[in-house]
Amino acid sequence: MRLIDGVQLFGVQIQRKDDDMIRIAILEDDPEDLHLLQGAISRYGEEKGIEFEIQWFQGGMQLLDCGTAKFDLLFLDIEVQ
């Protein structure tokens, strides 16, 4: 496995091995907004040839209980109900 330097994902530099999926956590309580974000991520991955593993959380405690260290990128809704 070789380390890829400079994988640019939505303006964020991510270090990963060339065969690793990028792990993304989404904290979003609105299903419509979640659908839009997942669609944007999927389209971006198809365009760039990048695979993502996406996990969705409806609440902040749910995300914290899971542990954020295992994710490469977090999308956080700032107004979670």
C-alpha cells in the first residue's frame, strides 16, 4: 500500500492509503438535507474515483458514542434538533 499525499476532498486535505475508503460521518437530523449531502458526496466520488464509507447520525450524542476518531471527515449540522 502506498500513502497518497494531497487527496483533496471538499477543500480538505486527507491522508490515506491508496486502497482505503474515506470514512465520513454525517450529523444531520433532516432527511431531505441528508439526501442532498449524500448525493453530492456520491457524485464527487464518482467524478474523482474515490470510494466513501458514509455513516449517518441523527444526534450529537449518537456520534460521540460511536467515536469520531475513526472518521476521516465530519459533516456537522449546526442546528440539530
